[in-house]
Amino acid sequence: MSAARIARIAIVHGHVQGVFFRDSCRRRAESLGLTGWVRNRDDATVEVYAEGSPGAVAALIEWCREGPRGAYVEHVDVSEQDPEGLREFTIR
């Protein structure tokens, strides 16, 4: 495992619930070798916590700017986090 491990939280705004965003995000994150989680929030946004290599985290955040077919992403707010050392990527 590389020592260069970062974490980010992305809040995805738009029509992002009810369009398989969470499952699509989990599959994309796993394909990138990331750990973390994704969940729906009460304000109709989706929150994504991802940790891994800088390039993989950036790729997932870029994917979040489009989302799966059926999603309409207005914007994504991203903030830096300290890695928690999670072992998998889950849907919460």
C-alpha cells in the first residue's frame, strides 16, 4: 500500500437520489481501489467519503460530477478529510 493516501468528502447536489447513484458510486469506487462510503442525506444530496491514492480519489470525484445515467448533478462540494483507514467501500 502506498503511503500517499488521502481522503475527501464530496456532497453531490442535484437530482441524485432515486437514480442508483449510491450503487453506481460504490461500484466505481471499488474499481478504483478506494475505500469509504456513500449515503443519501435528508436534504436530497448524496454524500461520498472516499480514501485511497490521490489519483483514484480525484477520478471518483470527477465521476461524481456526472453520476450515473438518470442523474442530474448541479454541483459537487469537496472537502479534505483525514483518512480513517477503512477496509471497504459501503453504502450507508
